[in-house]
Amino acid sequence: MGTIVISGTVVLVVLGFGNHVWWLAAVAVLFLYMQYGHSTSSTSSSGGAPSGGASGPVPGNYRAYRDRRDRQAKWERRYRRERPFESRRQAREKGK
């Protein structure tokens, strides 16, 4: 991902010699990459609603992975306990 951002920034800077708006776009790309895409391991996960399996950020270490996996399992057990008919129906559909 970093290689794509750096090469895109270089292209925008080269285009910026003709039009300075491209330099602003390059700065914006670098800022957004540093703000949101650079390190997902430094963000803390909230204990709110459960997130899907692959939709959450990739954990930076194994402990974060285990914590997320355990929290997801806890939510799934709670769902099965509180909605037994729905969970059985989903299990049947999954088995087909």
C-alpha cells in the first residue's frame, strides 16, 4: 500500500510542475495516508457493537487478534442464547 501511495504522490508532484493544484492533491494523499492508512495497529478498537470477520482493521499483534476473536465469540454466544430459533434457522441454511 505504501508503494502505491508514494508512486502516486510522485506522479502528482511531477504533474504539479504544470499546475500547482496537483501538488495540493499530493499533499492531501500523503496526509490521508498518514492519518488513516499508515498504521492500523495503533488504533484502539472499541468494545461496542460486534464487527464482521474481515471488515475490521487487521490487528498489529496476536493479542489484539485474540481479543477481537474472543469478543466476537462472546457476541455470537449471546446471539444464539437470546435468539435460539433464528440461530437454528441460520445453521440449517448454512448446512445446505
